[in-house]
Amino acid sequence: MITFHDVSKIYRIGGVEVRALDRASMQIEEGEFVSIVGPSGSGKSTMMNIIGCLDMADEGTYTLDGQAIEAYSESELARIRNKKIGFIFQSFNLIGTMTAAENIELPLIYQGVPKNERKERVTEALSKVRLEGRGAHRPNELSGGQQQRVAIARAIATCPSLFLADEPTGNLDSKTGDEIMNLFHELHGQGNTIVLITHDDSVARQAKRSIHILDGQVKEVEA
Ligand SMILES: Nc1ncnc2c1ncn2[C@@H]1O[C@H](COP(=O)(O)OP(=O)(O)OP(=O)(O)O)[C@@H](O)[C@H]1O
Ligand SMILES: [Mg+2]
């Protein structure tokens, strides 16, 4: 489903060239639960931005669901992003003035999902993350773990082909982090593809497979 072939991302600052990704090649199949792990500055977020179509490779090819991403315009990329990818971030990225239910519903409004179906999908997503009854709460009325569950519900409601999470447990204590990891295990068990970015080996090991990166290079792909 995801194929990187010799993907490089090069930043040039004041004549100095930084290869944030350096001929990275890897493959992730549909239905896999994979972690991308490496130390700070190794290129994880750069890889996530390319996987999530938020940024483009300077060299090499990235293929998502059989489509070479390089061929697409900015507006087509935005469409692919909205339709195929459920993003989950370290800082939750919820809108503070909106309730949990409104946060979950918002991407569905952008997608043109009819109102009745939106309500159904919001209810179902809230129940999948076990936050029934919390739909009317605003983010500041929820714990960190609950906010991250709302963010995961927001991704679930869009029915993405890929869940892409960047340090989703980074702002949570270890017990709450484990609850979030359990949710990813459940989603994986239901057939979803999950890519989890982390610098934390103990989090990375919970995935079924880990892709290690160092200095922008894929070092090992461990089963
Ligand atoms: N916009 C940018 N301009 C210049 N250099 C950048 C830019 N973004 C990233 N880099 C450089 O690319 C390299 C990889 O950065 P990246 O953010 O992908 O690392 P990371 O693995 O996500 O690190 P962290 O764990 O700290 O988030 C680093 O050396 C970084 O300084
Ligand atoms: Mg990063």
C-alpha cells in the first residue's frame, strides 16, 4: 500500500545541505501495524509528512495505493489526504471552542457527508473509543488521554485507509499511553493499517514490525 523507492528529502540552508531522508526505501502492506522508530533528528517527521502527502520527496518515488504521488497537483494531494489518511498527532490538535462531537464531525462536513450520516458516524466513532456520553464536552473538560481518544475518533469517522500517528503517546503518562496503544491494537484487529512514529523503543516494539531510521536512512526492517 505504501512504497518508498530511494526517497530523499534535501534541505539547503546557507549553502549547507541536510539530507533529512537519504535514499530511503521501504514498503508497508495493507492491514499492517508498523512503527517507524529513530532518535531525534533522524528523519521520522520528514518521512511522516511524505507518507501523509503533506510534503513531497525531492528524489525517488512514493507510491500510495498504487498511485505515484509525485504526479499529483496540490489540490489532488489535499483530496488524497482527506480521503485516505487519518492523522493523529502528539498534541491532539483538537479545536478548543468545539465539543468533542463537533471536532469529530468537522472533517465529515468538509467531505460533504450528509447530516444524518455524520451524526451516525460521530456516535459510532465515540463508542469505538469508549467516550459515549462525552460528545458534548469541550477539550479542556477532558483528560489528555480522553482528548487523544477524541482525536482518534475523528480519524475513525473519516474511514481512512491509513491511520498515521506521530508520537501519539508523547504527551501522556505511561498508563494512559498504554490505553491509547490498546486502541491502536483494536483498530489493527479490525483490519486497519496503522503507521506509528516514535522515538520510544518500548512503544515501537508494540507494533508488529518496526522500521528503524538513522540519519535519514532506513537501517533495518525488523519483523
Ligand atoms: N524545514 C526544515 N528545514 C531545514 N532542515 C530541516 C527541516 N525539517 C527538518 N530538517 C532537518 O532534517 C532532519 C530530520 O528532521 P525530522 O524532523 O524529520 O526528525 P525527527 O526524527 O522527526 O526528529 P524528532 O524526534 O526530534 O521529532 C534534521 O536534521 C532536521 O534538522
Ligand atoms: Mg519529529
